[in-house]
Amino acid sequence: AQSVTQLDSHVSVSEGTPVLLRCNYSSSYSPSLFWYVQHPNKGLQLLLKYTSAATLVKGINGFEAEFKKSETSFHLTKPSAHMSDAAEYFCVVRGGSGGGADGLTFGKGTHLIIQP
Amino acid sequence: EAGVAQSPRYKIIEKRQSVAFWCNPISGHATLYWYQQILGQGPKLLIQFQNNGVVDDSQLPKDRFSAERLKGVDSTLKIQPAKLEDSAVYLCASSRQNLNTEAFFGQGTRLTVV
């Protein structure tokens, strides 16, 4: 079985300051990990993915995440927040559980608020 | 490439009525998922298809929900009869048959049961 815990339901930062969204995962298999973003009334968009290559993964819009196996973490960061970053962010794990079932398991989401 | 298409975008029904959602995945994607996203929560997997076969429906409430993907391409999800707690956004996603690839999501269907 696999699971994802997003440690903060809401994060508020000022525009221009760093962003940190925290995620811990649990998986019986070597997981693939993703961060998706969901803007209001928009579909889910992939920010970045980790698939057992480099542990530091760069994504779109200046976001990056670091896979730390020892800590079972995959935290999302951005050096400088922009107003357009305000959205809901989901940490997602995808891992084979046998029989071909490899559905994405979502965390509960972190709502990112950007203060002007 | 064209994205995942879903219809309708919005649906309002009364409890105990039935409703159906349609999804057309990205061409060539063997895997298709249906997710339920209740307001304020992360999406929850309802069912996963590999081509036209079901590989995971462990979280599908089978007494009222059904889904099919007859020709291994598009899919329908049905609810009959609907309950108030079924109010949610229903998301369809597709991906290639590879653990390292991401899933692509449609815009979703927002269902309101009154």
C-alpha cells in the first residue's frame, strides 16, 4: 500500500519570498513521485516528477523538489513566490501494487496563499 | 497533442436520479482512471482500466457506481441512484502503461446532487 502526507493544509508567504511545501510518502515499492498544481476551476497540471533518476528535480515555473529516501520526503520549493503561484498543490505517489494496479495516490493538498 | 476530454462540465441532478459522465483519453494511452474529488480534498481513485480491462476498482461503490471502457478507448462512469454525498468533481485521467510516466487529467465534471 502507498500513502502521501502533506504536512501543511495551508501555507502563506509574501510575494518574492521562498516557498516550501512539505510532503512525506510511504510506499512498498520504489515509487514515482509527482507534484501537481490545481488553480481554481482549472484542471490538474503536472509541476514535476521524480522517477529514480536525479534526486533533485526541476519543474515548471521555477519549482523544484528533492527526493530524500532516508527521510521518505519529497518537498516542493521555489526561491521566490509570485502572485500567480496561489493555488492548491498536491503531492502524488505512483507505485506498483501488483496486478497492474498503479493508480496515483494523492495527498490532501496544500493551499498556497501569496500575500502582496 | 489533444488532451483528455470530459463531458459534461457541469451537472445538477436530484437525489435518486441517475447520471453518466464521458471521458475520451489521450490517443495511445492504455491506462485510464476515474477519480472523485470532494470539495477541499485530494482526488480519490475510483477505478483504473488497462485497455478495456479493470485492474483496480477496490474503492468504487459498486452498489451505485459503474464504469466501462468497452473498446479500450473512451469510457463512461455512471451513478445510479445518486446520493447527496456524491456531489463532487469527477476527474478522468490517462497515461501510458509505464510507472515512470505522469497521468494527464481532464477538466472534470462538477456534479451537484440536490
